[in-house]
Amino acid sequence: MKFGMRKPSIKKSISARTKGKAKRSLKKAILPGYGKKGIEWIKNPKKAAYNKIYKKTTFSIWELFK
């Protein structure tokens, strides 16, 4: 498990804002449960627990400038 600051990746950031945004909107239109709160706990509780801890123990460099 990582603690502290995450390394920023310009490539992944641009991908998430362009291609990723389009993919998410398409999936939301097709799949009824996609993007809803709490679905991950039902589908994969181990991954959901890991992600919750990771989110609380790490921070992005961009959060320092807020």
C-alpha cells in the first residue's frame, strides 16, 4: 500500500480527460449500474476496500495547490 504523494502522469491525465470521459459516458448510457455509488462493494469488496484506503492515505501533487 502506498502512503504519501502520488507521482503525476501527464499521459494518463490527458487520457482520462479525453478518451476516458467518452468511454464513461457511453458505459453510463448502456449499463444501468455503472457509476452508481456503492456498486463496487457488491461486485468486488476486496478492491473497494483497497481503493478506499488508498484514497485516504495518498494525495496528488495538484491537491497542494488548492
